[in-house]
Amino acid sequence: MMDESRFGLKVYFRRRWCPYGWRPPWVYEDKYQWLWLYEAVDPLSGESFSMLLPRVDCDCLRIFLKGFREEVGGEEKIGLILDNSPSHRSKMIDWSSLGIEPVYLPPYSPELNPVELVFRELKGRLSNEVYGDLSELEERICDELRGMKDEEGRLKIRFEGYRWLREAIENIRTRSK
């Protein structure tokens, strides 16, 4: 499973509790500078590969895919489930040379991609805070991702609800043997 999500200096707001009759204190900043988190997760093991890049386009996706392939290693072809983003469907990416087979989700179905759960949790952890610049935000994202990856089996447990996906992967693996 692979997807990307935007994180920026504009503050994400979440609910806050405060005493009755008081206005919640909101810190506010509208700096329109962004980073994109590219994330690939193995739904069976919970292992993941992340990369922060400046844009969502073919060039950045190619950089991510090369890094992902190096991280995974091996000679066997990898199936990577993707949404229908224009950069994912670009003819400028030579999937076969990377040893990756793209498998596309149906259009308009983010609920089928469990990587969205990682983004939702990460945005919740980063909400209601102001970051001075992109390097500060990048450091915070990296710290949170390390924490999520260090919690033994956390990502694997998050994907337990996607039984259909786990069964499909196991069926493909047994058929290819």
C-alpha cells in the first residue's frame, strides 16, 4: 500500500476542551508552505518506508519508488497498491525497470487504502501547533513517524480491519509459489 499526504505550516485544528464560558485558545498561522509525506506500508508485517518530498509529481514519485525498491531489495517483483493520482498513472514512470507492479484502487475510494489511517493519526498528533519553518515541521513529522514505527506491531494492528486485503495478499503469495 502506498500513498502521499500534504503536511504544512498552516495549522490543522482539532477539538479542544476548555471551561464553560471560555473561548478555546487557538494558535493560528497561515503560512502556505508544504511538505509531502510519501508512505508505503506492508499490511501483513506492518513494515513501512517513508520519505518527505517537496511536491507530488512524477519526479518525486520516481525518487520515492527508487528508494523504496532499494529498501525492500531482492529480485522478485513487488505489487504496490495505489490510488488513481495522475502522478501514479504517468507514462513517465517505468514500473517494470523498478520491478514494481502497480495495482490501482477503484476511483474515489480512499477508505480502501489503509495508509490513510497513518496520515489521519499523524495529522491528529501534529494538530493545534504552529511550526516556525518547514525544517521544524519535518523534524516533528520524523519524530512522530519513528515513534509510530517503534511501537511493536502498531501498524500491523492498524491494518487488521482490512481482512480482505490481507487475504488477497496471502492468496497471491500462495498462488505464485
